[in-house]
Amino acid sequence: MASHWEEFYATHLPPSDFEDNRMLLKEFCDRHNKSGDRIVLVTSGGTTVPLEHNTVRFVDNFSAGTRGAASAEYFLEHGYAVIFMHRLKSLEPYTRHFNGQKFMDMLELNDRGPNTTITVKPDSVDVLAPILANYKVAQDNGKILYVTFTTVSDYFWLLRSACECLQPLGTKALLYLAAAVSDFYIPSNQMPTHKIQSGAGAPTISLQLVPKLLAPLVSLWVPQAYVVSFKLETDESILITKARDSLNKYKHKLVIGNILQTRRQKVVFVTPESSYEVSLTRDQMMNAMEIEDLIVSNIVIGHSDYIGSFKY
Ligand code: 9Z3
């Protein structure tokens, strides 16, 4: 009998841009594998759960993709090549610093006539310059690949494809699964084609459990990779137990637990051997340090030890 995840792929079509993304992923992984680089797959942002095939309405979640976008920058600083697999229109590395009005406020409009010029305000140059410099380095050296998903089904197709391309990297591949993936969805064959009509009264919408992809991912798709997953809870008293359950079940390397309200200040690292908190001090917060800086530094050490343990 086919397993839950196999059934999923057999009954859901890939997204229309799937082949293009597959080729991009393959080229990126082959190139960096040849150069001996480490590659991290960062997943980021929330997934949507459409209620109709011709989608007017969908179920969504809170994630803006801050964690993933910030982490991608820190991985690049540590020399990793980055596959940034993110929800379309969620935050992206580098541009996240200039979201919305922030960008406009950095600019100055000079001479409103035919000779209009736009300049960056002097005090914004200090902010913009280092970010722009890092962006250019990543871009010019082909160190980052952006691929996007929207629905939970798109995410599933893209994740498996990225894993297939990462498999040849063995232990040099790192998976950093920070996307907030829906646990529930409406299977394709149970979804109405057209917009749900209000005339028929309030609909009863029945969601099903999505298959847990960590199972085939760890045991079949990238068995040698260093796999890190995130566990989000709102009740602190169950966080470590849930993280440890996940680790015992899927046998990957690390679960990072976080609580919705405090996720920017602290997380808990749960490994098979131990659990410890990683948090920002008051001083670090005052200096606008980001917790992703600490998270990524810790993971890079763990990944290096892991690669090292295969050398003898
Ligand atoms: C996380 O826990 C991420 O840290 C956040 C980041 C989504 C909280 P933001 O985008 O938030 O920076 O606002 N991601 C994983 C959440 C998740 O759905 N995990 C699944 C679970 O908890 C398993 S992999 O069951």
C-alpha cells in the first residue's frame, strides 16, 4: 500500500513553474557541489491552503518569513550557498531591511522639475551600503537561488525536488526548515472547482492532515544531510516534549523550538543528547542584534562537527 506522502504526489499535480524550478535547482546544486561548497536549503514563510481550485479563498498563517530571510543572510556570511525557498511575496534576504515606507524614507527627491534626481539621504547611506555590498557579493558570485511556492502543494513538490538535487552533496547539504507549513489541507479531489457560493448557506469545510514529509526526507531523499526542523508552539509547557517527539520520530539532527510570542528573543535547541536555550541578552537586543545570527552560528558549528565525524 502506498504511504500517505506517496499518495499525495500521486494525486496532486505539480505547479506550473515546477520544471523551470527543477532545472534551476539542479544547475545550482551541481555547480556548488563541483566547487566543494556547502549548500543550505532555507525554507521560509507560510503556505496557503486553497478552498477552491479556481482559488478565491484560502486558509493562511501568520508567518512573514522574517526568520528565513534573516537566516539566509547569516548563512551567506558563513560561506554557504543558499537555496532560498520561500512563499511568494514573503520577506527576502537584504530587501527585508527596506520593506514598505522604510525605503521611501531613505530617499531624497531633488529639484522637482525636468532635472529631477533622487539621492540616498546621507544618514541612510551607512545603513544601505553594507547591506547593498553583501547583496552584490551574493548575487555576483551566484551564491543564492530564489525559488517560490504559495500553496502547501507547491511547497511539497518543490521540497522534494530540492532534496533530489541536494542528495549528491551528502553531508555538505544542510536543510533549515523554517517555513510555517500548514498541518491541514483539502485534498485536490475534495476541492470544489469554482468559488464556493453563499446562497447554499454556510459551508462545512473539512480539512485533512497533510503527510509528514520529514519522514521520507530524512530516511530516503537526503539521508546524509544535516537536517534542522523548527517546532512552533503557543503553550510553553509542551514545547520541549513536542520537539523531542519529533526528533525521536524522524531521527534528524536538531529541532529548534520556539514560542509564537517570544520567537524573536529566544529559541530552544533540542538534539538527541540535550536541550539548551539560545537567547539574546538585553544588550544584544538594544544593539539590534538578531537571534538568527546566534541560531545560524550554532548550527554552522554543529554542521561542521557532523561533516568532520564522517572523515575518519
Ligand atoms: C518556525 O517555527 C519559525 O521559526 C517561524 C518563524 C514560522 C515561527 P516568522 O516567519 O516566524 O519569522 O514570523 N517554523 C516552523 C513552524 C512549523 O510549522 N513547524 C512544524 C510544526 O511545528 C513542523 S516542521 O509542527
